[in-house]
Amino acid sequence: MNELVIAFGLFLFIEGLLYALFPSKMKSMLKKLEVIDNRQLRTGGLIFAILGFAIIYILKN
């Protein structure tokens, strides 16, 4: 559980750093999300979730 909290903290740190360093680019990137089909977003999210799980599984075993 401790590792999950650390991972979440790292996620927040990286996300916040991107918004702090590149606010205009982050805003334009978020606007581009509106034109992407929901199915494409869902597929991309699923791929990233599987990749993240695989990385964690490999590193832990």
C-alpha cells in the first residue's frame, strides 16, 4: 500500500511539474482531446494501463 501512495505522489509531482513548466502547451493539448473519439481515448487508456501493469509486474518479480 505504501508503494501505491508513493506512485500516486510521483504521478501528481510529474503532472504538476508539466503544468508549471508548460502551461500553454498543456492547455492546447487538453483542447485537442475534444476532437478525439471516445473509443480511441478508451483504447489508448487501456493500452497504457496494461503497459503500466506489465512494468510493475516485471519490476516486482
